[in-house]
Amino acid sequence: MTILIDQPQFGVEAVANKVDNVGEKGLVLDGGFKVPETNSFGHTFRDYHVESERQQGVENFYRTNHIYQTYDFVKKMREEYGKLNKVEMSIWECCELLNDVVDESDPDLDEPQIEHLLQTAEAIRKDYPNEDWLHLTGLIHDLGKVLLHPSFGGLPQWAVVGDTYPVGCAFDKSIVHHKHFEENPDYHNSAYNTKYGVYSEGCGLNNVLMSWGHDDYMYLVAKENGTTLPSPGLFIIRYHSFYALHKSEAYKHLMNEEDVENLKWLHIFNKYDLYSKSKVRVDVEKVKPYYLSLIEKYFPAKLRW
């Protein structure tokens, strides 16, 4: 079964909460990675208002995204794509499939996605050489963008990329281009438009439905295929685009203790995810054997997608 979405196909990822200190329990929240001053286009990172060729397209993307990402839509997509019956392939095969994908919503980069995956992973590897699970998480965090590929139904960009946020409760004002939620039917639904909505204090993010996209999909793929990545790795995959939380600290009232601990690792990861985007190329063949060894360590040879 393929879900048809007859809406415009626009195309963002969304800013890292830079942490330059030591967190609780001695967790180092900043390695040696130097944050560049500008993105690939010479602008500051995640500036959604700078006049550029991509700015209007990014806002159009968010308008569409905010209108159609409803509680019912997310439940339907999770039910369909949670079956994992689209394709069977390895992690590396999926990485190569992303060679043809460019995230139209990203204001900071227009390179094929595999470049971003390797830039992120290699930057983390340099600063955290002993955390191999974090290197692999950097490599695979965006693999859910294969939802854009025809093999997966060719979903429109607004249903795959961009900042993520909870559905089923009020849309926080910190979410980029928040004004467009006024056209979302959930915005006016009393069951969904309060602080807690269908949730409760400290219920845990695992019990919260997030807007549908590559984050939640890749989390489902990893979890249901029996990955041995630790809890922080799965948390990073699932919430790396949840900028309202890790940049603006919104929705913290829904977190439990495990979420609080995992969020520390997401703050570390987010800097590399965002600021490693550059025109510096990675020698794929040189680093490939290392990442193949990590894939073998943490994943089965073939995965259901």
C-alpha cells in the first residue's frame, strides 16, 4: 500500500544549541570541533529570514508542513511505514541511495546527503575517538530521507525533512515559521491545542507523537531491526530535528529522566550535525572500511525498510 499525499512538494533542517562547558556527571559537552562563522552560502547558520535564493522556498516548505502535519496524519504514516515492507537493503546501500537526494529545506547546504552524513561522522570521530556508536549515529542519522525516493513512495519534502515537533498538543511559538500553524486543523481543536493536549507531565518523549519525517522513520527502522546502538544513539536519531526542545527548551515538561540524560548527548551531536556542513569533501573510499565495520557491529547485514 502506498499513501498518496496530494499536496505541493516543497522542501529544512533546522539551530544547534552550542554548549561549551562540562555538564553533570562530568560529561564533556564540547570537543575540539571549531564552529565556522558561515554556512556554504556565506550566511549565518539557520537564518530563515536572510534574503537568498533558498529563503522563499524554505518558508513555502514550512507553510505546507505546518498545515498538513496533524495528529491523525502522523498516526496514519507511522502505521503504514512502521510495517517496514518497502525495501530490504543494508545500511551502506541506503547511504549510497542518498547520493541523489538534496534536502530542499536546508538553508545551509545543497550538497548530496551522503556528503553531510560523512562530514558529520568524521567530525565526531575526530573529537570523540572512543565513542564508535556516536560515529555511526552521525553516519546514519539522516538515512530516513530515503522516504523521498520512489522506492519508498516518493513522499513530498514537507513529509520527510524539516524541524520536528510534537503533535497532539499546542504548537510552541519557538517552532520556525510558527504563524503557519494557524491553518492546521489541530490548532483549533481543543483536544490538541493545550499545553499537554493528549499527554501528561513527565510522560516521556517515547510516548509523544512527533511530526512525521525522516527522524521518526529511521528510529523505527533501527529499533525494529534490532540495532544494538545504545539509548542515546536512538534518541539522537529520533530527535535531532526537534529544535524547539534542544535549542529553545520547549516541551521539557513532557520529558522523563531518561530523556534528560539522553538530551546531553543530543546537545553534543547537534553541533556536529549543523556546523559540519561545508564544501570540504570526504574521501568516501578511504573511510568506508571503518564505517562498514561499525555497521556490522551494531546492525544486521540486511534491514527491512
